[in-house]
Amino acid sequence: MAGVQVGNRIIGADSPVTIGWENVPKVEGGPFKRAFFTWFQPTVLFALILFWYYAPNDIAKASTALYIGIGFKVFLLALEWVNPRFRSWQLTWKELVTDLFYVGLGYTILRVVDSFIGSDAIITAIQGSFDFGKLNWFTGLPLLVQAFLISFIFDFGQYWMHRGMHNWYPLWLTHAPHHYITQLNINKGAVGNPVELFLIGLGIGGFFDFLPRAFLLAGTFGMAVSTYQHINVRFNTPAWWRFIFNTTEHHSVHHSQDYEASRSNYSGTWIFIDRIFGTCVDGEAELLGMEGGRRMSIREAMHFPFSEGWKSIRARLGRRTTTGGFDDHAAIPAE
């Protein structure tokens, strides 16, 4: 397989990857269907921005965002059956039950852990220890500017954390289980080892004194943009949207079985961050996963970082014992 040159890399040499928007299939059907799947994403985003901007204070709260988020995901789950991107990604009962296990883990145990040692708890401890004030002038910025900054600051940090997970072996061990998914569906973003899900959620936004409503508006970008990363729906995504935002197409490339393709499109929301640093690949892929598409069980995903890490330590200690020191040319386990 020859692959396609993108920048200084060859994409698609290991597994098929469609490169270029002109080669990505379009939604077919009547004018209503084509219009719906073209303008659905922008319409939802702008409608949610207007809602959170003008909603009364007794409605504009975190619990409302939670209910809207759950309802939106249920609606997108229905869309996966109406207009799937790939039939091979069609959700089965086994996949659904597995996904719901990880979703439940995120809403329960991980949420409790995050409240004690998450980024907000860490930032509060640092501020209390060193007694420095927040940057209060951020509250003077326009509300939508604050919302953008919250989203961008978090996504910028997530970009480098995610990129680090693909370039530093200890972090890769936590992230690898997520790359064993073989299809994209609405809840696949929750699938992974808990250590990775904790690390990818860390941010520094709490250092800045943003208004509470700005955080709700920032969450709109997460719900109305990032949600589409893991979804089996074919959209006629507008050109301006896919230039600014991450899409299902971008994320399918990231999950491709092709090694070089998987080292692209690291951002969660703002794909232009990848464009800035030269890691964006426009296109899509159907064949996902690792080891030829082997599906990792929940049990293996839970212990993978620790068991594989221990194997690597034992291997290096073994080389040290037999050679009297570490072999600098010894192969590091492949990503």
C-alpha cells in the first residue's frame, strides 16, 4: 500500500485512509435530508449559545447542562441509525453495554476521584498555599470571549497531553486502550483506562476568574462540537466548520489502523490547533483500532497500563542483568 504524502509524512501506508475533503462521500437523498445534515451542527451550536447567553439565572446552571447533554446524546444515538457514516460501525448490543459501563464509570467513580485530586482541587490547593489572587480582569471581558478562552485554554492543554500520550511510552500505556476501539459511536469517547480519562480531563482554566455563565457557554463547544468526534453519522460538514472544529472525519483518521494517521488530529474541539502545529490531516478512515482491529475487553483495559508497564520494566531489568547495564540501543515497545 503506497499511501498519500501529507506534508513530510506518508498517510495510509499501513491501512486505507481517505485523504482530502473532495474524496469524502456526501449525504445523498432529497433536499430536506441534505440540508438537515449540512446545517444541523451549526444550528445546534448557535442555538445553544443563544440559550446559555439569555437563559435566566435559575435555569442557567450545571444541572441543566447535564440534562441537555444526556438528551442530546440520546438524539445523536438515534441519528446513528437514521444516517450512519459506515454500516460496519453499526452499534450492537455488546458494544452498547460496554460503552454504558464506561459512561457509568465516568459519571460515578471518576467524578468522585476528580473532585478530590482533579485540576480544580489541585488549583485550589496551589492558590491557598501560595496566597496569590486570581486574574480578576478576565471577568471584564465580553462573555463570549471568556467562553472561547475557557474552551481554547482547556483544548490547548488537552492537545499537548494527547500528543504526549502518543510520544511518551508511559503516557501511551494509559491511552492505548482507547485506540483499541474498532468503531466510532456516540459514547466511545468514554471508553478507555480510568487513568487516561483522568489525565485528559486536567486543565488550568480554574486559575482564571471567569464568570460562571462563561463556563456554561464554554461547555457548549464541548457538547456541540467535541461530541461529534465519536459518532457514526454522515454529515455534509460545511467547509468553514471543518477548518475550525474537529470532526468525526478528523477523529476517524486519528483512530485509523494506519500508524502515521493515528499521530494526527490531537485536539478535542479546535482543529486549527492541529493546523498551527502541522498535525492536522483532513480525511476519514473506516478501519479503526490496533493489531488488525482486535477488540480489547473491559478487564484488559483496566489493567493494561500496569501489566504492560511491569512487562517493560522486567524486560529492561533483564537486559541490565545480562549486559551489566542498560542497552542504549534496546528497542522501546512500539506504540
